[in-house]
Amino acid sequence: SKVGEPTLAYAVKDTNKETITYENNLIRPSEGKALGEKGFRHYMTGFTGGAGLTYPIGSRALSLELRYERNNGISQLLLLNSNINNFNLMLSFGF
């Protein structure tokens, strides 16, 4: 099983949006990018590591794998942390 490897993800489309419908009598409704023009990170880098077991059942296989992923998220803004820490538990059966 894999021990760990670097990851690279690319966001094809940036559709983050902020809409202000009513704030007070002095501000009109407006719409814009929630992260601003330069706040969205198209490339996310990180690390994925995991371990797994495979148990043969005749000519088939039953597998169990645990993975951990950490990356730097989509926000480039220092005050908005969007880091991703993710655990995945996968069970598979091969035919």
C-alpha cells in the first residue's frame, strides 16, 4: 500500500459569489466575488498518505484502505483559512 505522496489540484472554474441584498439605507444591493479578484487559489497543493489491506477471496479480493489528505485550500487570503484535512475509509470488493 501507499505510504504518502504529494498532490496537486487545479480549479477549472471560479464561481465564488457574494451577494448583499440589504445592509442599511445607505448601501444598495450589490454582487461580487466573495474572495475578491486575487483571493481565489486555482492551484491547491498538499499531501495524501494512506495504508491498506487486501484479503484474497478465491479469485477476488476484499480491500480496506485508510487515507489522510491535507492541502492548502482555495483561499489565498491570510485571514480566511481554507485548509482541507480529510480522512477517507474505503472498502472495495474486486470482481
